[in-house]
Amino acid sequence: MRHYLRELGRVIKPAVPSSPISCFLLNDESPALVAKDADVVKMKVDWDGDPLYRVANLEVPEHATAHDEARVRAYTAEAGFSVGEITFGNWCGRPSGGLQDYTVLTRT
């Protein structure tokens, strides 16, 4: 995720003030829903022993990954962006419409 955000900061031209992104974010709400087995995308496995980074499939970890929201916010700031309002998806069992979590990054 850190590399992805750094690359966005590198390749998006300064004249472009924002960039939409979608991902799976872990926050206070999502792990509780996952623990109740309400999740659509089963992100139950910590990647490399890191509980703030989960995957759906250890054999193909890049298939679906979930990242700690606070960590993503820090990486976003490092890349020269701020996080806009987040629309949370239903991947973890929320009753919202879309699958992934969505936000717009704005250059700082």
C-alpha cells in the first residue's frame, strides 16, 4: 500500500488535484464484523504476522488485501495527499452498497 500511494504521488501530475482510490480498510468497525462472519470478502488471515494487514488467501495474497486505515492515512500523507471523506463498502459486512471502501485523495 505504501508503494502504491508513493507511485500515485510520483505519476499523478501536480496539475491534477485529486485521485480516486478504492481499497479494503481495517478500522474499529471492520474486524468486529469480520469476527462475526458477516464479511463478503473473507479477510481473516494476518499477512506476515501483521494484524494491521490482512489477506483473503495466503497462496495468492494480492487477490484481496485489507490495510489499517490509520496506516493508510499516514502513507497517504507521506505521498503528498490527504484523504477525503471515505465511503465504506460492504466487504466486511456493512450494509452499504459498494464492495470496496472508496475515497478521493487530494494533493496537499
